[in-house]
Amino acid sequence: MPSTEPPLPLLKPADWNERDVMVCRPLADLPAQGMPLVAYGWDHPNTFELLSRDHAGGATPDSLDRGALAGLRARSATWQPIEIKLGWFKKVRFLVCGDDFLAAERILDEQFLQQAQRTLGAKLLAVGIPRRGMLMACDGAASKDHLQRFCAAVAGQFHRAETPPITATVFGVIDGKIVGHLEDGGIASEVKTRVADEPAEDIYIQSISLDDAGTRRTVICAGGMPLDRLEARIRRELSSLVAKYGAALRAEVAIIPDLTPKTTALDAWLPTLAAGLTGLAGELGAAHAVEVNYGQPGE
């Protein structure tokens, strides 16, 4: 194996193009079309080193799962409650875990899921793992309307692709174990259209591309506030560019001064944004250093 440390689990989408060369297995033995895969590897700064079959030394998912789960549990992760109003009096309560790169992988941690079930007082959990770094849960035995809204929330996070998408499928969990999956009746497709038509509000973003010696050089011009919303839009734009141009993409970002005031917070945010975008590009299959500049490209 490439490292002496036990590998961690990493979820990948069902159509992952490296599934035949990496050590991996389906998340669950269910007939869901969007069933993600569990891969294995090591979490390094700005990259995740995956374990290939050629370097596995005979290791299999069965032999790796116990150590991978132990490593996952050693990381810090917490559930946070979110309430969404339905009309005047009714509210829908969700739990979200999004404070770790491997938050979605907590669907493998029975103890963590049992904690959510106790917190919600639920007999059955509905659990979503829409994208990297996000795990969502709600009472799966609530009303049909409640579940539809939860499915829409999961699909929205999946299609926004602020981090690499995993699946829009919602899973049924009892006592920490996946026992089924929920067909969404077309909700995911409807949400995809809605996300594409969302107004940019106070965020401006425009990409300019050109062919350059076999690569597709693209400058993402972006500006606006607040910074977390601006970062989310830049991430979505980069994801769509990788989907369009693939490994040929070489992207850079130019933050527009007139739309984004220069502050101490901005100065600290720029290198963090560059590192995050570089990691995102690599995981999506267009590995390169994404440069971020304040002003004109390359300044």
C-alpha cells in the first residue's frame, strides 16, 4: 500500500470512471440506480490519494472497512439542526453534518446515524449524501410532504455541485443500518432545472475560454458579497467547466475589485479559495493548480 496508515473511506458517484482500477465497493446491496461507491485512500492537504488495485497488496474492501471506519470516527464531526417553515405554523426539522471533508462518509458510521435517530426521535431516518462534505438526515416516517421537501433539499445540494456530487438518492436507515432507498418521483430532475434558473442575486460570474496548445484556458471573472456565497458560485462554475472541457481545462479566477471590497478577510480568503478550487478540480478529473487573483488574471 502507498501509506503505512490505514486508508479512509471516500464516497464516489455510481458512474465514477475509475471504479475498475481502484479498490471500491457499492455503498449498499440495493438496486438504486444512483448507488454510490465506497473507495479508500489517504487524506492529504489539497488532495486525496486513492488506493488502486495495483498497489493494494491483496487488500479488499472487506479487509479495509474496519480500519477505515476507525479512522473516520477519529475525525471530528457534529450534527447541526436546521428548521424550514411550511406555512404559518408547521416546520420541518433536518439535521446536517457539514463540518468535515468526509462528512458524507459518516453514512458508514452506525453510531453517528443512531445519534441522529435519537435526536430526531425517529423510528426511521431518511439520509442524504448529496455531495462531498455533506450528510443530511430527517425523520423518515414523517408525512409525505415532509419527505418530498427533504428529497428536494438533497437534490438541490447535489445539483449545486459546490463540492463533487455523490448522489441525489435518499436512503432509509434504521438503527444505523441502510435498509432501503427512496424513489423521488422526479423531484431531482425538477430541482436541477430550478437550480439552473436560480438568480445570481448580488453575485456576478462570467467565464472566458480559449484554446491554448491543447488545453482549454478559462478565466472565471467573479465578484460580489458575501464571500461564502461568492465562493459557492465559483465552485459551481468550476464544476460545470470541468464537465464541459474535462481534463483539458486550465482555470484561473479573477476577483473583480469593484464588486468585492479589499479587506483583511478577503486577503485571508484568497489562498484558501485557491487551495479549495485546486482540490475540487483534481477530484473532478481536471487536476491543475487553480490560481486566484484579485484584479486582472495573473496580477
